[in-house]
Amino acid sequence: MPTVKYKQGDRVTMTVTRADNILLGHLAESNTVRRKIYERMTDYDLKFQDEIDLTPAFRSSSHDMLMTAINCSGGGQIEFLIEVNGKDQFRVSEKLGQNKSKSWLVTFQKS
């Protein structure tokens, strides 16, 4: 499981450029509270650019984020990037077969 470290004042962003067919993101705020931070549903292999500033969502020194991709038909492509102050920290670029899904767990840790 990758860990993305950041400091007070850093800007942590996630940029999504492909999400065929569904990409969902949930941030764990505690052992019982989860919050949806991203949802994109597309048909075909569209290229786009969604940038999400994750920094305001961090309320403690450690958070887990679960990204789940679901491909319903044909071949699917998932691409997203997590950056701290514009520097690449974690990147996903994967193909998914028909009726397949995959999840990635990323930990954000304030240092």
C-alpha cells in the first residue's frame, strides 16, 4: 500500500484523466466515517481532466483513500495521479477487461 507524505501547508491533489466506465473514491475519516470524494461514470474511453484538491478533506494526521474502478463493457482504462505540491507521488494507469474491477488503497500521512 503506497503512503503519500505531506507537511502542513502542502497542497495534495488528485488528477483523473480516464475512468472507463466507473471510478469511485472514498476517504476514511475515522474507523466509522467514510466520505465520497470522487465519482465519474463514462461510456467508452474518454480522455478528460478532473483535478481534486484533497487537502481540505484531511482532518487528522493519517487518512486512507480507496479508489475503485469498475468496467462494465468492452475494454476500460483508468488513469489517475496523486501529487504533493505538483510533484508526482502515486500514479495509476491500467486497463480493465470487460466486467472487471480493481481497487487501490492509498494512505496519506502528515509528517
